[in-house]
Amino acid sequence: MSNAATFDTRTETAIPVESPLAYSYRRSGAPQAGGPSRLQLRERAMLGHLILRGGAIVLDEAVRDVLGLNLPGQPQTLVQDASGERSIQWLSPDEWLVIVPGGEEFPLETKLREQLGSAHFAISDVSGGQTLIELSGEAARELLMKTVVYDVHPSHFPVGKGVTTVFAKATTILRRPSEDRWELVIRRSFADYCYRWLLDAGAEFGINVQQ
Amino acid sequence: MFYIYCPYCGEHREEEEFHPKGQAHLERPKEPEACSDEEWGDYLFFRDNPRGVHHEMWVHAVGCRKFFNVTRHTVSYEILETYKMGEQPSITADSQSQAREGAAVSQQEGVRA
């Protein structure tokens, strides 16, 4: 066991918790399409985000034992468990993003630390720093085409791919967990800006925000 | 716009994701104390400014955030190759001029034939 100081960021005390988009909902609202909508936006707030850093071989073994998932070794890949609730994404040759349901991140971090022992690695809980926005509907790709510099054509961006790229001048992690669903992992401090950008860009498709 | 191949991501990415970070392959003197002022000054402040092939360090700032090397032509802005840190370039000013001489020779031979 390493001697890194760890603590659970979710406390027992009754402190009101707000998602990074709470302010934006109050300020900009959550537009609902009157008729059929070609684009849905949904925030999946309060998930557990962990950044794993270290050698691929060492981490792969620990992650397979603890989470039951293989660490994606190929660049730009995203793996998920059967339910799609837990995922690991390649970010750089020695860095991975793990997203798990909210509340699971601290037990997971603890178990990984136990498993990894004195190996050379780092785990950071970044749950409070970023949020996940889900885009679905037939116009989701069209909206991304106006917004990201990366080529999102299905031949270049198949299901199971995830990249870090520029989204409306902000940094984002863009991933495609399934055929009709795209996920954006954005910084908390950019959440309002990105949300308003999405509303503006999605207006022509009749964007429908699900809260 | 450049379309730059990141050797760590294994694909071409938009220039917007990258930052140039100056001349590559600078080696810090093993024993700074043993350097003359001129040697140390050269290491710290003086950089090549070639007309032609130049080796530069770039960082994939929005992406994998790794540093890598780029061989770039400073006149045409053409990126000749990119390679990982710690590797040596396969295209240099010398190899380029040799290739040009070779091409010129074969052209002359072509004329003679």
C-alpha cells in the first residue's frame, strides 16, 4: 500500500450538491422541443472520474482484477463494461480516464491502491472538476461538425473511439460509446460556456434538454 | 493550416491542438560548472535559425500532451517528418542536399542519354 493521503470527496453531511450545469439551467433554462426533436442533450452529473497514470502493463493487471475491464492499450480507444456504466479511455501513452457511477470512485481508488502496492503510479480523483454531457439523436453529428476540429465522420470516428480535442476553443474529451450517442467530458469551469454554445448551435435542430 | 501527425496518438491532428516549443535536440552540458561562459551562454540563449530543414520540438497540448520532434522546412513550411522524443531524425539538411545532388546527377545523365 502506498502512503499517499486519500479521502472520500463525498461527505455524509447534508451539504447541498449541485452539478456543474445547475447554474446554467437557472440562467439559460433547459429548452424543450415542441415537436419531434433531432437532438437530445443530457448531463450525466456526479459520476466518478479518476485519472490513472503509470505503466500500461502494471495498471492493466490491477484494473482487470479490480474493475474487470482491460486497459485500452491502443491510442484513442474506449472500453466499457456490459452495462456501459463503467468505462476506461486512453488519454495518452501513460494516462487513462476511468468513469464509474457516482460514489464508486473512492472504493475503486482504494482497491486500486491496495492492488498496485508500491508500483510507480498515480491516481487522481477529478470527479469535481469535470462533467459528462451526452448528445444523442440524428443531428448530434451535425452539431459536432460545426463545433469540434476533429473529423467525426463514422469512417474516422467509429464506436469505441475517444479523443481529446478542441470544442469551440475549449478543451474537451469527445467519445462515442454507441452508434447514436456521443459523450463530451468538459471542465467544470467551461461547463456554462459549453452548455450555452450547445444550446445556440443546437437551436436549428430543435435541441431538447433532458434534466 | 497544418495537419500534424502525432507519433504518440498515431494519427494526423489539426494544428490548433499543437504548440511549437523551439529547437529540438538541445543537450545540457554534463558539467555546467566546467563550461566556459561562452559554452554556457550558447546552450542557454543561442538557437539555430536555418533556412531550410529545421528540427523542432512541438507539444500536442490539446490531446495526449506529449512532446515530440518535428522536422520542418522553414522556407516551404513543409513538415517532413515527426518522431518521438529520444529518437533521431531520418531526414536532415545533409540527407536532403545529398538527395538533391543525386537527383541532379541522374537528371544530367538523363540528358546525356
